[in-house]
Amino acid sequence: MDIPQPLFDTLHELEASSYDANLENIFANDFFHVKQFLYSYRGSEATFNAYRRELERFLHWGALVAEKRLTEIKRLDIEQYIEFCQKPPGCWIGTKNVARFITKNGVRVPNPMWRPFVVRVNKTAYIQGKQASINEYNLSQKALQALFAVLGSFYNYLIQEEYIDFNPVAQIRQKSKYIRKTQGQTIIRRLTELQWQYVIETAELLADQDPDQHERTLFIMNALYGMYLRISELAASERWVPEMSDFFRDMDGNWWFKTVGKGNKERNITVSDAMLASLKRYRQSLSLSPLPVVGETMPLIYRQRGRGAINSTRQIRLIVQNCFNVAITRMQQDTFHEEAEQLKAATVHWLRHTGISDDVKIRPREHVRDDAGHGSSAITDRYIDVELRARHASGKKKKINPGN
């Protein structure tokens, strides 16, 4: 079976090139409509990337496996595609994420190492030295849900463009045979109180020991937890560059932080007294006035070398992970081995989850909802674990052997 080549580069490069050289086995009209659909999401790079991944796979399958155009695909074909995604051929699976295109002699060309599917090991296993293997590829429930959502949205777009007359994804009546439903409350991944105490104390120790490097670390940790920020809300992008003046005071003297989050939605976040103190400390380490003024354009998170804002979420992840690693070592030295081992699995996003979970215990959920940028209170309710605690407490001492 042919090894697919990448079709769509980054959003910036997509605007400049059609990659006609890669259309040898792809139907040109289908490619054109996918490209136009993807370009319509140019306002959100994260959404563009997610949709690109799903539709690139689908185009390759249609051209190389089913040998059918988009207009020829029916409900049964979609079901066959889902089964294909659950067990793709080994030559379609990679063991690491790589760039789709690389620059060679000044020209963007397909990366021969790229594959439509990627198998990963979890963070803890990776730290322990486990290597990814294509034999362990598994399409997760989350990935299946994304597949249905993206293809369904794409076919609705094609109907609006009058390219097709029906949506084959919508004709699948029993999606439950592919997607499991979850009963009860979802477990939110977050730090325990002890883990967070060690993490924030570690950030403070690092800042005291090496202010030039780690005052930034301390501020990042405070912002991710204290304002529930997503990592993408700290890094600069084409649609948003966080600046110092995004912290602002209203007519009542209250401080807020303005950000742009998922869906390109702008929101204002409550700035607590503790967060304001963190901002002052951070700014003073940069030889700035304690608080920003209107119109101040200095980047909020600056690069360690050179000028300008950090525009790489990867770099922020590395900063946070370094803090986690030092905290893990400190916990092990203090004999909290189990908590330290669990902390190895933590990601940056756990800090947002932890901040929301801790605040929803003491603040009105509507206030937490708006600060977090949740679309509904139902999402915020997932962080309220009173029912889970009560359910576990009532079942903790039930007996299996009545005689014991």
C-alpha cells in the first residue's frame, strides 16, 4: 500500500501554495473543497490543525483505499473508514510527531517521515524509557468523537456549497457502537493539595535562587493556576499577543486580565489580590513599575534571549515541566514517594483544572464559569466533586464477605 504524503502545510503556508505536486493520487475537486473549508478556520490555529489532521486522513483514505470521490461516499463507506482508522496499516502509522513539510533549497517539500496516524506513549511511560510502537496503536474514544464531529461539520459545509446533496455521517444512526457513553461524573485530572503546595513552593524557591531565569517561571505558574489560563492564552500567536496592559483596573478600582481563548472569544478574568501581588513581583524583577499602565505594549511573557514575546507553547511547557521535575525531587526527598510518582503524569493543563477545582469550592460557580471561559455551567459542574466524595465515602466500607 502506498505511503501517504502530507497535503496541507501550516496555515501561513496554506495561503501561499496549493501543493499540486501532491495531487497525483488525490481528486483535485475534493482537495480544493477541503482546502477552502480549512481556510475558513484561519481565525483559530488550534481548530485549523485539528480539522486538517482529520480531513487529511479522510482524503488519503478516499483516494488510496476506497478510490472514491467525496460525492461518491455513502454511509457504509463512512463506517468502513471508521474501522480503517481503528486499525490502519503499519506504513500509515508513525511513532513521533513531525512537521508535515520541510524547507529544502528554499522550497517547501513533503516530509518523508510524516504519517497520518501517530502512536504515543503516556508521559509517565516515556519518562521510564518506554518507546512508542506501531503495534500498540489505538484510536481513543476522544479521537473517535473528533472524527465524527469534523466529518459531520465538513459534509454540512459541502451541502451548503452545493457540492453534495446529503451528509453520510448524519445517516449513521447507531454511533453508540463506536463511541462509548460515560455514566456519571468525569474525573478531572488535577494536582492534589500536597502536590500543588510543593509545586508552587518550588517555583518560589527557584525564583529566589535565580531571579533572572525563574521569576518568569513563578509568574507563569501563578497565572496558570490563579487565573485558570490555558497555555495558548499565555503564548503569543497571530491572533493574540498577551501584553502587560492586558491587566487593567476598572472604575471601581478592581483589577482584571483580558485574554482571548478558545473559539477566538475574548473574556475578562478576575485578578485576585494574590495574583496582583504576583504581577507586581514579576514586574519589579524586570525593573518595571509595580503595575502596568494603559497602552503598555511590553509582552507579558518575554523570551529569555532576545526580545519579544514567547510564541511557542512548547517553550512554556518546558518551563512548567522543569518546575514539576524539581518539585518531584523535593517530594521524593521528603518521602512522599506515591504523590511524587503521580505528579510525573501531570501536564500544564492540570494547573488550570486545579485552579478551577479549588475555586469552585468557595466561589459561586457562575463566577468561576465566566473566569474560566466555560460555555455553560454544566462544564463548570464537572469540577464540583462533592457528590463523588460522598458516593465513595458511602461505599468505602461495604463488605464483600459478611463474615469478616
